[in-house]
Amino acid sequence: MNDIKDNIIKKIRAGEVHMVPRWQFVLKAVLFGVSVLIVALIAVYLLSFVLFVLHETGIWFAPGFGLPGIFFFVIASPWMLISLVGIFLLILYFLVAHYSFSYRKPLVYSLIGVVLFVIAVSSLIQYTTVHKRINAFVERHEIPGLAPLYRGLTKERPGSMVVGTVEAIDKTEIKVVTERAGVVEVELSSRTKLPPNKSIEIGDEVMVFGNFQGDDLIAFGVRHVSD
């Protein structure tokens, strides 16, 4: 201990150690804190936007139809946005890992803490009307960049998914009137998962997941929009 003390005193006397003004430490801490806050807000916004897009398009409900629904969900998810979320989570993780409160703690704890924080806040935002209000605002004012982004990601659904009103029904087929594709003939089979607690009737608004074979949509799942 005395050797370390003597070495430090010798370096000070030799001019090898320089005093750093306190304001520099304060400034660095403030800039670091602001950087963490900005990156965290961007990550939260992007992830909450991903959840909003998945809910608005209906893709979020696909995994409820089993393995075909899970494949559909994976393929149809907005991976460009999800990749951006991952990038900002990594940036946030590296920033937090250098903060004093994460010092000497396993880095995996910092990563888990960052991910859980972003997921929790994003989920809370999803249950509010924040993105609906932003969507209405950017549409009303045609804000460059944001208006096409919200419009494109929330209005465009995968080609093998249709939403519309039931026009006709028989045992193996329903006809659905959609806004974009006109009348779509949906084929039902024993593998098609239908709403468990409510039968499909003419006039119902439904969401159909499946795969097109020619002009017919072979459905693996149907649910009421109201649900």
C-alpha cells in the first residue's frame, strides 16, 4: 500500500499526473446520461411501433393458429424494424455496461435489464393510444417520412391474409368481401381453426389466414375482427 502511495507521489512531483477540472467529469456524466436516455427512448419507440404494426395488421394473432400461424408470423413480421430495435438495444447495452451501477456485475445482467426495461415500457405504450394519435397526426399533416411509414406498415397486410365481411357460407367455403381484393373465396377444411365460442355468420367481419392456391384462399385460421 505504501509503495503505491509513494509511486503516486513521485508521479505527481514529476508532473506525470495532471488534475482534471470537476466540470469535465460533470459534463461527461451529463452527456453520457443524455445519450442513454435518447437511445432508450428510440428503442422503446421502435419496439412499441413494431407491436402497434403487428396488432393493426392482425399479424399478432397468427401464432394462435398453431405451427402454420407461427410460420406466418415469422415471415410476415416487419423485420427491418425489428433489426433496428436490436441495433439500438445493443447500443443501449454497451452504454449501460459502462455506467457505474453496472460495474463489477455480470454483463448478462445488464443486457437482461436493458431488454426487460424496453419490453416493459413498449408494452405499456402499446396499451395506450399513443401510436394511434401519432398515426392520425402524421396522416392529417402528411409529415414526410412518417406518414408513408405509418400508412405502409399498418395498412398493408400480407397477401395470404384477408380481412372483410362474410357474404356467403356453406360447409366447406365462405365468401369474404374485402376492400382491396374484392370477393375472396375461402376454402375451409378439418385443419382450419375456426372461432371456438362463436359461429361464423353472414355479415360478420372476419380475419382469414391461409395460403392462396389460384384464386382460392386455403385457410388455416379464421377469427372475428371484433375478438
